[in-house]
Amino acid sequence: MTTDADVIVVGAGPGGSATAHRLAQSGLDVLLLEKTGFPREKVCGDGLTPRAVKSLVDLGIDTSEDNGFIRNRGLRIIGGGMRLELPWPDLASYPDYGLVRPRLDFDELLARSAQEAGARLQEHTAVTGPVLDETDRVVGVTAKVGPDKVETTFRAPLVVAADGSSARLALSLGIQKRDDRPMGVAVRRYFESPRHDDDMLESWLELRGEDGSLLPGYGWVFGVGDGTSNVGLGILNTTNAWQKTDYKELLARWTSAMPGEWQFDEEHATGPVRGGALPMGFNRTPHYSRGVLLVGDAGGAVNPFNGEGIAYAMESGLLAAEVAAQALSRPDGASRERALQAYPAQMKSVYGGYYTLGRIFVHMIGNPQVMSLATRHGLPRPLLMKFTLKLLANLTDKRDGDALDRVINGLSRMAPAA
């Protein structure tokens, strides 16, 4: 069979670009297919925790302000009548700063970096389905290419599906969404605001429905550094209000109660409200099947504790690339297949127990009484909030960590990696 690449990566978001970047660095011929053209919009808070920053540094991305990033030093939490500022923890494993960068050009930065590493990026290429061999194994993809949507077939011995929450490639293989895992929805809007250069990510814990009930989720205000702020909210499906809530109306109602000088109003909005799904806690498995590895949102890798997706997209991409490089160094057959099975095993080992804790957490806060108690009685306790920040952001040292790290790591190890 004639092949077009060693690996085809479907989707040039953070997960796909990280995968393609690392595969190219391994000396493999990588074809990175993106359905749209850059630059392009993506619904996101644009905030990057130190966990995400670590992956950028691993990839050699310049995270300086000269390269368009704005740094932040921690998380400001507002709720229960409290305002608490928590600096990012001082750890050996992660940097002590976060970043903000609009997805409009952040994704392009990562994709161009993958190109520079040797990956072949092809934009305006919408993948329509898998190509199967006589054993039902995926050996390529079909796609519509360019403005004329020319039907084209691309072949490779291995395919990485990094096509986001839609997960069309996984669905075409019968890998369905798991209903026993949490889902979230996020909406956001940009506003011209004097708060554009805030050096803290800001999280609001008291979002209320029309009936005044406390909703499981949070609002955010992230300064983008370009004269605008990214203002949005995320809500979990662990509440009865999940399908009844008008999220655009909720965002408008929430921002209208903020100080007028912040300019979070219609007059200062720079674009429409946009929304998207947050597939959490491994809501699509298995992460490897029949020659296809699922990366990032396609595999439901969003952190259920805080809705963070970029860090886990890049991390899963780097992990998939490592496994793929080892597998492709072996002859086609049983030995290669054994190597590929390491990917879902490692995903479960690295995140499984922690995500199990996250699923328990989201079901607990789905109860408005629990959410209210946590907000009112947790925020006044700085040590508890320091623990909560480390837990929710998944920021601990595995070796030589402090007492809080040891508790969180111990809980993650004890939780079943289902």
C-alpha cells in the first residue's frame, strides 16, 4: 500500500499540534490536517495554568510577553462574600506562572511551530471518515480538500484523532460518548475593558439560575493584555438546570451586575457570545482502537475539577507521540500492536485515579446545598483553599512534595482508575 505519511494527525488544535510537533522531532513523516484555515476562533477562556505552561516549555515555545503572552501569578477567587488571591504553588515540576493567549492565534502559533519541527500542515482539509483495510483496521482517512471540497484519500499506518469535542473520527469507528462521565458547557465573550492587564486569573464561584439557585460551575474574568478581557462561564451537567438554562442570558445577567467601569456591557463587546462543549473525565474510551489514538477533547480529557482542556490536550498529545514513535519502530503486526496498547494504559495510569476523584467532586457540587457550604465555609480558610487550588489545578510534586501534595497524590493513587 502506498502511504502519504508515517502518521496522520486529524485536527491542529493544541493536542494535534503537540502530537505532530513531537512526532516530527522523532524523525517521522507527519501529515497534520486542519479543517479550517488559520487564524480561526475557538471557544475557550484563553487561560493557561502552570500545567499547560510546562508543555509549552517542553515543546520549545517562547512564552515571553514579547511573543504575545501575558503572564499571571495565580488565581483570584470571589464568592461567599470573600475575595481571596492564591499564588500558583512553588513546585519543582511546574513553573510558578500561568499565561493568557487568545485561541485565535495561540492555535496557529502551535501549528506553525509543528511545521517548523518538520510536520506537514494542510489547512482547509475536512476529514470525512476512516479508510479501512481488509481487517477493519484504519489505514488512512478520506477528506474534502480546499474551497472546491475535492474528495481525497490520505493513507498512513497510524492515525491520531485530535478533532475536538465533536470526535467525528471516533464516532465513525463506533466509539461512543459515555453517559456515566460529566459534561460541561462554556460560553464566553470579549469586552474592551480597563481590566485587560490583570495579573491574576479570576474565578467567580456564585453563579445563580433564574430561581436564585446556586449552579455547579464558575465564571471567569481573564485579562488578555490587548485591551480586552475574556469573560465567560462554565456549567456542569450534574444539575437539573443543565438543559433548561439559557447560558447566553446567564452570562448577560451575571456581567450586568458587575461594576460599570469594567465595561462588560453590550457597548464594549467586541464580538458575539460563543459557546462550546467540555467533554470531561475520559467520557470517550477506549483511547486506542484499530490504528487510531484519541487525543485531547476527542478522548474526553478535560479536567472535571476545573474545566481545563488545553493542558491535557497537549499532554495526551505528547504521550501519544511517544507511544506512536516506539510502535512505528517495530514491524507491523503483534509487536507494534502491543506497543500501541501502552497508550490507553498510560492515560489511565497518569489521569485515571485523579479523574475518578473529579467525577465524585462534580456530582457533589451538583447539589446546591453542598456548593453553598463549600463556598461559604471553605473560602475563609486559607490552608484549605491552598489545598483546593492544588487539587483543582492538578499541581503537585510527585516526589519530595509537601504534605498537601502527598495527600492529593495519595488520594489519586487510591481512587480506582475506571
